[in-house]
Amino acid sequence: MEIKKFKNEEYPKFAVTVDLMTTGIDVPEICNLVFMRRVKSRILYEQMIGRATRKCDEIEKDHFKIFDCVKLYDTLKDYSSMNYIVKRPKETFTGLTEKLLENPNSFENIRDEIVAKLQRKRVHVKKSDKLQTLFKATSNDVAFDEYIEKVKNIASLEELVKEVETIKALDELKLNTTEFFISEEADKFVATKRGYGKEKAKPQDYMESFKEFLNNSDIEAIKVYKTDPKKFKRKDLIQIKAVLDYKGYTEIDLKSAYKALTNEDITANIFVFIKNAIKDLPIVGSGNDSCKKQPSDTKYFFKL
């Protein structure tokens, strides 16, 4: 009865067994296995692992974990065809690239670990249009699924080294979360302070860091605007805006910081600030026009 509940109901979530559930039970939702004793049979070992190898699209399962308390994997790895895909699940993309550069001979193992981490991250990226846009901005407009296949098919250390900067950037590819604090104490006014961006910088520091970020960026859409403005399209602006929002350079904060510096209240959109930072063009109000010819070196600017 309890085994049926484990298979069909939310609770219980844990099942402990000795030789009773190593075969003959199919629970696709199983994501974690714990090995507490050694076995000497390769067949039994693979059957034990098989309890977690079932796919489960309902929970978007694309991997499972084994907590090996008795080093069973090390004992039977030479006799089994089943191998782990991630040896260091908590390792960052940056950490893996550093290990790659330190140990070139481990190229294939590290490439496979990077691919496994990419596949696990894909679940989160698929849920967010914003993350997909951000990734395209750092990968020369390559979609996330396409990039996984690209890395998977890399056959040499030299090719993988070329991808190091893009791979390292994946550590920052995550949704911002808000932390909430609850206090039962009475509110007390201490002071007011206005800051801009993620660093809560002063207006001048914020505007300068915005300019520095754009001029030092490797984002393909920004390169297009710098080198050939006539090829700059609306999709490029959308891509840049997504990156800027993620980095804390929002249109609202830019206008507010500009007003704090100049005491001028303008209606300029984000593209006006981009042109000022890259081309040193004047910041002027854009009115209500969503697409308007400019006397500058680019053909149009857009209002999102």
C-alpha cells in the first residue's frame, strides 16, 4: 500500500528499501538515488540506477542525482556502461573554463560537463523570453538550443577555448530574485538616499559607467551600431535594451540620473542615451514619435 502511495501520490516522498525496489517498479518522477551499501553485481547495480533513468516531461526532468555514500560507482565503473554527466554539479561555468585552461588534457571531460550544465540551464532559459534574448545578445544571435549542439559537437581544445567568454557569461544568465524581509518593529525614519542601477551609484558615476559599459561591450548589436549604423535594426535595439535592463541601466533610471545632473526633465528614449554614450550625440527629447528620422549617422531611432 505504501509503495502505491509513493508511486501515485505526493507523499511519501522518500522510499527506503533493501532489494525490494531495485527492479520491477516504474516511478518516472524519481530524481534522487542514495546508495547505502555495496553490491558486487553489475546487473543489479545498473538496475538500481535504472530506477531514476525514466524520463518525466511533467516535471521537465533531464537529469537525476546519485548520492553515493559507499563509493559504489568507483568500485563498478570499469564494469558498467553508465557514466555520470556532471561530476561537480555545483561548479560554475567560469570554474569549468578555468579548469579547462589549467588542464588541457581534460578537454573532453570538461566539454561534456559544460554540455550537461547547459542542458540543465535550458529548463530555466526556456521559461523566460528575457533570458533567451539576453543569451542571444552574448552569443552572436545563436539560440540556446543551437548553442548546446554547437558545444556538444566541438572536437578540439582550440574550438572550445574560443567559446570561453560566452560560456563564462552564462553564470550571469539568471532571473533576478527579490529578497523580502519582515519586521514587527515600528518604522523609524533615518534618512533618504537615491541611487541608480544595481550598485545604487551617484548620478554622474551611473552615467559614466553606462557609457563605459556600452563602449567596452562585445554585444553584437552594439558592434553593428558602432561599425555600420545603416544595418542597425529594431531587433538589435530590443536586444541591447534587454541587456541594459538586466545590467541595471533602465530607461527610467537613465532619465532620472540625467535630470539629477542637469536639472532638465526630458522625454528621451533609451536609444537617445545609447547614441550619446557611443557617438557622443546630444541628448534631446524624442516627443511622442515612435520612429523618427534623425540628422545623425543612423537612419532611425525607435521607441519601445
